[in-house]
Amino acid sequence: LTLLGIESSCDDTAAAVVRGTDILSSVVHTQTALHADFGGVVPEIAARAHAEKLDYCVEQALDDAGLRLEQLDGIAVTSGPGLIGGVLSGVMCAKGLAAATGLPLVGVNHLAGHALTPRLTDQLDYPYLMLLVSGGHCQFLIVQGHDSYQRIGGTIDDAPGEAFDKTARILGLPQPGGPSVEKAAQTGDAARFDLPRPLLHQPGCDMSFSGLKTAMLRARDRVIAEKGGLTAQDQADLSAGFQAAVSDILIEKTRRALAIYLALQPSCPAFAVAGGVAANSAIRQGLQALCAERGVQCIAPPLRLCTDNAAMIAYAGIERMQHGETDDMTLSARPRWPLDQMAAPMLGSGK
Ligand code: ATP
Ligand code: FE
């Protein structure tokens, strides 16, 4: 099957063409610059920018793939969760294309897109353990099928991506925060600041990141009070301390999640990480080392497939179509849509 994928749930407008597990094209138009002055994504600005850029991204994706719409088997679109205006723009665009061509329309859960990415990039059978760690989410899932997810723990407050972004703002580093904090951390001393690792020694796989955010703010204010400002070395040390704390939490909790998953005795145990924060090399390396120690295959998709993209949406759409699932023109945009309720009757209007 060859599908066009459309993604517009946050601040990236994206379109891609995927055939089976081959990515024929993947266009991502990021809005970072548009939101730079506002300290976060402004929903109204995002929705308008998606509406403006979607046609261009779709055309570009088709051009790059060397295909016309009529040569496709379907159109997959993120139908939630996310900023409602953006999701609506994408769903309207996909409906227009489906109506014009008669191609099947397939609504995709954005988180399922992230969670199935390791199957797009690697040979990976169900069930596998997934750490989905992104701008808005952080959860351990046992992925049992394209529409079957068992959540075994996750953040009880903020997501790490959001904490990276907040930390960058606190330290005066550019957005998105993940890459700039990671870069600053390279020359930093992680041991200089004593930062908390909430819930680290509590049983279970739940995590908390909001206390860490507050601790970062206090640590920065202490430095400023002492020295009157932040030097590049202060920024580096604070970044390194923050990254080490997030990484420690994610790795310790993954150790516990692996124990739960391995007790299910999967025949080829595999762990996969996805979402924007999975682009962080310190975190990737920590997870890879842990899996090597436990004899579990570890899959970390290439960076451009960790952050938001439409190839993952097209691929998740392919898996739905392979199961005979499509939607009709009543497909709606869902601002909230937890993965563990995927198979609930609300799922689109699929047959
Ligand atoms: P969600 O998928 O939860 O709806 P989202 O789509 O906004 O949220 P993603 O695009 O998956 O999230 O990820 C973006 C997040 O990843 C941002 O918070 C960004 O700071 C973070 N991120 C990107 N690169 C890195 C990195 N190298 N290290 C840490 N975090 C990173
Ligand atoms: Fe995302």
C-alpha cells in the first residue's frame, strides 16, 4: 500500500508518501520562528500557518515521491490528539483530497504514529515495550498491535520535552529547547548542581518532572543572585545537570518497565523509544546500554523520525488499512485521545 500522510497537530506542518515501509518522501515545515516571540506555541497562529502551508507540503511530498494522487491507495491524516485548530486544518485538507480523488481516508492517532515508528524503521514484531517521550507525553506502553496499547506507567505531571523547552527558556537558550540544552550540556559539568530526581526510588513506572523544572529555576536564580548573571559555563553546567536528571529518571523507570514486560515472556523481547526527546543522544545511549545489559533488542529511530513528521502518520495509516480500517467524511478532530483507548468505539468511524 502507498499512502500520503498529513500531520498538523502541533507546530510542524508535514506531508509524506510511504509505500509499505519505504519512505518515498517526507516534508516537514516547522513553525518555530513564528512562535519564537511568544515563549510557546500560539494555537491560533499555528492553525493559520498549517492552513497556509498544507497544500504546499502535500504538493512537495507528491513531487519528491514522483507520484500523482491517483497513484496512491489512501490518505492518512492525524485526527488527534493535539491543538484542535491544527488538527482540524489537516483533517479538512485530507477530506478535500479524499473527496476529489475518491481515495480512502484514514484517521490516525498522532501518538500511534510515534509508537509505530520503530516498525517503519526496523523489523519489529508485536508485542514490544515502548517509551514514548515527547513534547506533550511520556509513557511506557506495551504495544500489542496497531490499535492495542497497554499503558504501564508514565508521567504524573509534565512531559520531559516540555521540561527541556522550559529549561531552555530559563537559561536563555533558543527553542526548541531539546537540541539547544543538549548542545550546551556537552561542555557542562552535570555534578555541579544537585538536582532532584522525583519518584526515582518509588515502586512502579510513574515519573514526575515538574519538581525538576522548579529546581532549575531556583538553581538559576541562585547563580544570578551570586554573580549577577549567567555565563556560558553556568548555562552548560545547568543544562548538563538537567539532562542527567531526566536521563536518570527515564533509564531507571525503563529498567522497571522492562521487568514487567519481560515477565510476559515475549519470544523476541524488544524495546523501542520514540517521540522528540528520543532524539537526545545521552538518553539514547543510556537506554541502549540498559537494553544491552538485559539482552533486549533496542530500537531508536533516526532523529528526523523521532520528532514530528508525516511518514509516521502514513505508516500508521498503512497498518490500519491492512486491517481493513478506513474512515468516512464524518471523521472528526479529537483534541484528547489517549492511546490506551484506541480500540474503543470512538475510534473514527472505521468499519
Ligand atoms: P506530542 O507528540 O506529545 O504531541 P510534540 O509532537 O510537540 O508532542 P515531538 O515533536 O514528538 O512533540 O517532540 C518535540 C519535543 O522534543 C520538544 O519538546 C523538543 O524540545 C524535544 N526534543 C527535540 N530534540 C531533542 C533533543 N535532542 N533532546 C531532548 N529533547 C528534544
Ligand atoms: Fe509528536
